[in-house]
Amino acid sequence: MKHEAILEELEAAASALSVKVSYESLQAIMGAGGLCRVRGEHRIIIDKRAQVGERVATLAQSLAKFDLSGVELSPAVRDLVRHYALRRAS
């Protein structure tokens, strides 16, 4: 599966969870972005200069913190998110 297709699927999953995804200019010291709360709502902010692979990693890592059991995901994308969830747990 291509990174672009994975990115689209992850963005759709975030939308299904009512998590806003935005691409903004971030300073290098902030990294590629991540999950935060803005006015009580979850938001994933990603550096707009990040490569597609970095965007995928940031989104998958952020979404690994949510219950995705009710979200439709392809097996490959579900495995990717599960990978980040397991890394977080260890």
C-alpha cells in the first residue's frame, strides 16, 4: 500500500473520531508534530514540510491512543496503528 493511500485512510479515521488534522509550519525543535488538545478537542498537528512517510508515522502514532474498534480500516493500516500502540505500551 502506498504512503499516500495510507495517509488518506488515517486522515479519514481521524475525521471519523472527530479529531481535526491540520498541517502547519512547525519549528524544528517541535519535531514532526503530534496529538494535542485545543479548547477541549483533540487535534493532530503535523509539520506541513514533513515527507509523506513522516506524516503517516505521526498520524498513526497519534491515532494509536484512541479506540479504533468502530473505525473502518484496512488490515495494513490497522496493523500499522497497532504497531505504534504496542511501542507505546512497552
